[in-house]
Amino acid sequence: MVAHKYLFDTGFLILALTDSLPEKWSRPWNEMIKQERLCYIIEPVVMETYYQLMTKKGMDRESAKDLIMKIKSLPSVQIPHLDDNDSFRAALYHVRFNLSFVDCFLLAIANKLKLKIYTTDESLKMAAKKINVLYDYLPI
């Protein structure tokens, strides 16, 4: 059995960084924290997470930044480089599924690197299913 690498979306990170992660998703988060499995976070998700921690969770800028940088500094966290091909693929997903640009980049990277997306976004889940990208979905 192949151990899948994880790709976290903004909803997952917000839950994890605010200690609100449901039990169902504690395993992938703990595997990342304990450096037992590689996990991926893309920079557009970093931006969106930073924004939501401040605007929806009331966190000040420095606290939100420190929290994100602590996670990014873990050896088990990979920040993949986004190139032109990723941008073009994300644009095609945007045309096809009308998702946010962040979600389209998630699909592009997940598809390219064969990653399993952890998401709270039903539209992202449906698009992932249509293009055979592995996902774990939890409605919130």
C-alpha cells in the first residue's frame, strides 16, 4: 500500500491552527507534526490562511504570521514551486470548474505530484473527484 502525501487546503489549516481540527483529521496533522509523513502547502493557501486567521478568527498579524511560519519551518512540510505549467493547468481548472484560483492551484499541484487533498470545500471535492485526484472531505 502506498502512503499518500498530503496537501492541505485553507479550511484544514484554519481548523488545525486554531485547535479546532475534528478527530477524523487529527492523524494527518499529527503525522506532519511528528515528521512521519511529507505534507504540502502551497503559497496561495499560506496567503489565504493568513488572511482568514486575521479576518475571521481575529488573530493579530504577528501571531498569525508566527503560527504559519512555525508550520512552514517543519522538515515534513514542503512548499512546492509553482511554475508556468501549474498556472496554465490551474487556469484550465478555473474555466472548467469555476473554483477560486487558490483551489485551482491546489488541484494542479495535487494532480501533478499525486497528492491527497484535505479539504472542507465541497466544490473542490467534486472537482477533485472528476479529475481523479484523491481527497478527504469534511463539511464544516
